[in-house]
Amino acid sequence: MKTHTFRRLAGAAGIGYLLIFLSGFFANFFVLESLVVPNDAAATVQALMTHVLQFRLGLLAFVLMVAVDVALAWPLYILLKPMHPRLAQLSSGLRVVNGGLFGVALYALFRIAFLTSSASPLAAEALPDAVMAALASFDQMWLVGLIFFGAHLALLGFLVIRAPYVPTLVGLLLLASSCGYLADSLAHFFLTSYADYEVVFTGIVVLAGVMGELSLTGWLLWAGFHRPNCSGKRQALALE
């Protein structure tokens, strides 16, 4: 691979990751976390109907996030294909599957937007249950997708560790991220007392996920936009 091609792909992937972080943080924490009131369907519906624009902006942010997430499968595949073509292909395929499942999950949020609009066919007394059911459907499909995403990160981490032009620490952090996502997602489905440990699992996912993917983002941006020097020449030799 030519050095300038490598730099363009790495830079584009780094920018893509930044967009995912920003849009995902906004949609999940600024929108969903602030509008959904746990165990209070009536208050949740009231918040959604009061802050219509905020919820719809969150939907758009989620759409942007999943679109960029799926698009990232291609540059990551090209960048890591020299390490192991089949594993790189499988890794990117798992990322696309996760994106597809998240896209399906988003249908539930679009349904909520419709149900809480003036065009809703539901009676007022039926609305809270319908909204909470849709939120539960969104969460479940998202968790299923994260199982595939965790597997993607495991393969990505393995490929990064094998790549001589990427710091090994980045690959190790991606493996840690994989373990965090997989542990949390599987615990949701199989650990009956998950609620008792939710704070612990959430902390693991946030810490491991941020460290792993943010380290990859930082390296991609550095590889894409730093000025070529002697280390850049060694990188070019490793790519050939």
C-alpha cells in the first residue's frame, strides 16, 4: 500500500471515530439518559412529548453514528488486511452486522417519535406502556449488536497487535474493550442479578471502551495527519 493512501485511510478512519464518539455521546447521554426516567413510564412520555426537538436530534445523531460506524468497516479492513486478509474481512463483517442490528434497533426509537407525536393513533392511557415496550426493544437489540461488536474488537485488537506499524498497546486496549463489551452484553441476558452489578459492568464498559477505541482513534489521527519523518519511512517499509 502506498504511504499517501495509508495516510488518507487512517485520517478518514480517525475522523470517522471522532464523529462516532461525538454523535453517540450526544444521542445516548444528552438525549436518552436525560429524557428516559427509569421505572416511570408516565414521566418518560411527558419528557419525550415536552422535548420533541431534543429527541429527534438524538435520533439524527444515532443515524449518523451507525452510518459512520458501518462505513468505517472498509478503511479498517484495508489498513489491516496485510496482517491477515480473512480475519480482517471477518472483523469488518462483524462491525457491519453490529451496525445493521443497531439500525434495526433504531426503528423502535422512530416508533416512539411517531407514538408521541400528534399523529399517534394510540389512546393516552395506552401510550406509556407502548413507549416503554419500544425502549425495551431498542435496548435488547442494541445489546445483541454489541455482542458482535465485542467480537469485532477482539479480532481488531489481534490484527493491531500483529501490525508492526501500530503500537502494541493499542491492540491490547482493544482486547480489553472487547472483554468489557462482551461481559456486559452477556451479563444482561444471562445474569439474573445483573441489576445488582449494573454500576460495575457499566464502569467496565465505559473505561475499557473509551481507552481502547480512543487510543485507536488517536493513533489513526496521528498516522493520517502527522508530518512524515524517519519513523514515517519505517512505516512505509512495513506497509509494502
